[in-house]
Amino acid sequence: MDAAASQPGPEQKAVTKVKQKARAFLQKMVANISPAFIRLTGWVLLRLFNGFFWSIQIHKGQLEMVKKAATEQKVPMVFLPVHKSHIDYLLITLILFCHNIKAPHIAAGNNLSIPVLSILIRKLGGFFIRRKMEEIEDGKKDILYRSLLHTYTEELLRQQQFLEVYLEGTRSRSGKPSPARAGMLSIVVDTLCTGTISDVLVVPVGISYDRIIEGNYNSEQLGKPKKNESWWGIACGVFRMLRKNYGCVRVDFNQPFSLKEYLDTQRSRHIPPPLSLEHTLMPTIISAQPDALLFDGREEEQMNRELPDDILRRQLIDNLAKHVLFTANKSSAIMSTHIVACLLLYRHRQGVVLSKLVEDFFNMKEEILSRDFDLGFSGNSEDVVMRALHLLENCISVTSSSNRNGEFTITPNQTVQALFELNFYSNGLFHVFISDAIIACSVLSLQRELVMESDQLPSSLLLSQERLIRKAAALSLFLINEVAVAPPCQTIYQVFHDAVTRLIQYGVLYVADEDQEELSPSPTEEPWPKKFNEPLSWRSDEEDEDSDFGEEQRDRYLKVSVSVEQKEFFVFLQRLLSPVLEAYSGAAIFIHSLSQPMAESEYTQRLFRYLLTRTERGVAAYGESATHYLVKNTVRTFKELGVLKERRENKVTTLELSSTFLPQANRNKLLQYILGFTLL
């Protein structure tokens, strides 16, 4: 390039222009870590945090594990946290620095690159990247920017610097992890694969808040544009923070793992091609073919085909991102506000006395622990519940009860803003129960199908476990943009088999086969928190214990318990998914109005207004079904399913009904498919 620059003429001007552009990019991008400034910032933050957090919880053993790995391995380390709040950046840097672990370089969105603040962020380790890695300029991909970012990241790793990357790309507006964006992760993988570095240690990080400093994202969930970061916004935020208390924060560092070993292991296995939602689910929805076709021989043959190298690379990176995000989310502690919000929305929506809320809080706490999730609180349940209610005070009404004990009655407010906020915190434990909730909704769907086939009462129906699991697998695929049921290394089939076994242990379901009745608890005994000591087996003694899972299994038939306590838990599980299913059923109704192509942005806004109007008029059973993130997810899912077809012309994406869904009968089938799983 230097040689070319010395030549006169247009080529020299072009090279000079590229150099100037590259220099401008780098000036905006690079970090300039200052240990002294981090130390000063840490001193200030510790005093600020003491003012508005009750506690910041960390596990010293986890940090010692990270420190030991960093010291012994002598390779770069990449921290990959979930993203809940702007405080995330400061928390992790502060915690690592205070425990003598090298402060990481943080990939920060260029929306934070504002005057003066950008200098401070760079001194704390931040380097600025575009929110969209493949940002378009003049209709062409900006190859220069991507090359510079790749080279800069590669050089940081070569120098054995630590990185901190937020795979979601933005803070979660729903309380659940957003889909992973693997742009920065792909650069790390490519740097390793080219031999520039010998290995990288990957550390998934879970972060949980009793209450985020942003409070809620109701403004954006009501369809308003996100406000750009500014000094005025920061000043208002700090002033607001100093006037309130936000409870506890918990940060969990997972076991660092070798990226090289992970990639070597994945390459030695067969990686199936990504599932097409349209190919997988369309026959079930439109042709009313059984869910078993999801797993037929043709599908297996399709899954066994070899992938081209570029698609294989992309699939490896996508699977890695999903694996890390799933691990980070699973390790995130469940906070008291998550449990209280969930109980108020999906168990006691009409109100509950304090003593009953405390009792259910204790039971759910024990249930969460039994599922191998951690808690971000301790102490007497009543005290913890009272603190959680204080943090959620804007979303609830507390009235004195007329009963003789004079207890307080707590009721969730039914305003749109209160429901959106409670739903945000309730989603903090959505992943804990999701597999059981999908099974519970699949039981509803299967019962309705069998009633149509046999005219029997739901309580007397025998449910094929095999058919139930396949129906649950189909529903989990349909909701793929809402939640990850399992990491890529685990089969959905196994996850739902475990969920069925767990519900049998609780007595919610029981085995109807006469020769297996001794395996099943009575349908009228044991409340749902009670467990059996040993897991149930789905094998007869004669079956080969080394056979592949599912190949030599004998189907068994299940019944749903009629016990009040078991039914209460079952309905709770079904209600957990009800807002999501209501949003999708509303979107299925709305597509009837799409008579001609429409800009995607306009379609999304109209759909949002439609769902919000249903909520405001009291038509929707669950007001939280109208959140903007759910609206966007329904549009994305319907595009992937082949309901909506998109065209891009003059940089505008338009949507129209696909030819398959032009007939009203097929649109009705889509709606009936969704309603089949919905608790009415």
C-alpha cells in the first residue's frame, strides 16, 4: 500500500482516501485501557453501588477458578455475559479488577460513543463496534470496516488480552435472552482457526438483578422508538438511581472451556443442517399430518447429509453462540422479584393474601433449587417476599383484607404498563419451567384431538407418551424465537422425555398401563413440590441398556391427575405460555387483513396496534401478550414458517401472504393449530 501511495495519479488518491477512512474508523474504535482510571472508577462505583444496591453477590470460588485458568493456561480469555442492563459492563470490569484478574476489552455498541463519555469508556476498556456488523454503505458491504475490526480483535487476542462480548448485541427488553448475534464470536473463531493463537478460553457469565436500573423497558414495549444515549439521559438516569433502591445483583462465572477443544469435538461429530421451520411444520399445520412426520425417515436422511464448508463453519459458530447463551442464562440466579412477579401473574392474577403468597413462594423456591438452578437471595421467606413487593410496588395494589387475621391482599395492577413490567421480571424464570409448560400445553392439544376422534371425556383419555413428546417437539420448534428449550448438543426429544418423567414424579401425570402402575404415584397423593428419590425408567428389564435412546423404547399411556393440587400446578404451567400463544393467535387472526403487500415496518406497527387495542378493550385475556418484542417475534416466525413472504425493493422490505396461505381455509388451520395448545 505504501509503494502504491508513492505513485502519482488516481490510484494514489484512492489509496490515500482509504488510509484516511481506515484511520478515522480506528480512532473511533480502539480502546485505551488505564488501570489507574479503572481503580478510580472502581472506588467511585463501590460507593455509588452501596447507595442503590442492597448487595452485589459473587461466588469467590468461581472467581478463583477463572483466575487459576487465566494464570495457568496463558491464553486469551473471552467473557460472554447475558445482557440485562447498561450496568453489566461496569459490574464485570469492577469485579474482575477487584480480584486481580486482567480487565477485559469490551465490545461496546457505537451508540455509546458520545463526546467525553467515549473517552471514559475507552479508558475502562471499551472499543466501539457498529450495532450491525454488516452495515451497508452505498449498497455495498463495508469490507474495510470489517477487515479493520477483524485485524484489531486478532491483535488483541494475539497479545493475550481478555475480551468481553455481549452476544445478544443489545439489552434484553423481554427479560429473556435475545437471539445470539455471532459476528464478534466469528472473528474469535477465525483467529483461532488461522493459527494466530493456540487457544481461547470461553467463559459464559450469568447476571441477574432484583430490579434493573432502567426499571423497565415499557416505553419501547409500547412501540416508541429507543431514545439515543446522551449526557442528559445519563444525568437523569444517575439522579433517578440515587433516589431509589434496586435490590440485589448476582454475577455468576461459569467454568472456562477451551474453544479449540470445543471446535475439535464438534468437527468430529455430524452436524445436521439447520432446521427449516417451513419444511418441518407446514405439513402438520396445513395437511393435518401427524407430528410423527417430524421424525420420519426422510427427515433423518436430510439430517445426515454433509454440509458445505462455508455452511458448516456458520453452523459451528451459531451452535457455539447458542450453547454459550444457553449456559449463561441457565447459570443466572433466580431473584425474588422473578418468583413474586410470576406467582402474581400466573397463579394469583385475581389477588392473594400475603400468607398464601409466602407459602407458594417457599414452594417455588424449593422447586427451582431441585431443578439445579440457583437463587439470588436467602433468608426468611416472608421477609424476602416483602422486599420483592417493595421493589415491585409500582405494579401491584396492596389492600387490607376483611378476613379475621387482618392480612394484606396483594393484586397485580391490570394496567398495560404494570402487566408489561411484571412480565419482564417473571420472564427471569421462564426457562426454568419451559419444557414442562410445553408438555402441559401439548397435553391440552392432544386431549382436544382425542376428544374429536373418540367423543370421550378428557379425564378418561389415554395419552400416548410418544405422541405427546412429538407434539411438544413441534410446539417448541414453533416457539423457536421465544426461548431455547435445549442447547444444540442436546436433543429436544430427550428434554421432553425428562419433562414427562418429572411430571409423573410430581403426580401431575400418571402411567395408565396396568403392568406399570407401580411406577406411577397415585393421582390423588403428593403435592407438586414433593419428589421421588429415584428417577423413573422408561425401559423394561429385557431391553438392552446400551441401545440408542428411543430405538427400542416401548410406548406407554398416560392420564392426567384429577387431584386439585396437581391440577393447580398443571394450569400454572399452561398459563406461563398463554401470553405467548395469545400473541401468536392474535397475529394469526390479523393476517386475514393483509390483502396486499405492505412495508414490514408498517405491518409490524399495525399488528402491534391491533394487539394493544385488544388488551385495552379487555378482549385479550393476557395484557402482556401485546408487548412489542412479542409482536416482532410473531412476524419473524411467520416469515420463517412461510406464512408471510418478504420482498426487498429499493431498500424497503415488504410483506405479503404466501401462496399457501392465500386460501382462507389454510389461514384458519394456522389459527386452530395455535389455539389447540392454548388454555381458554
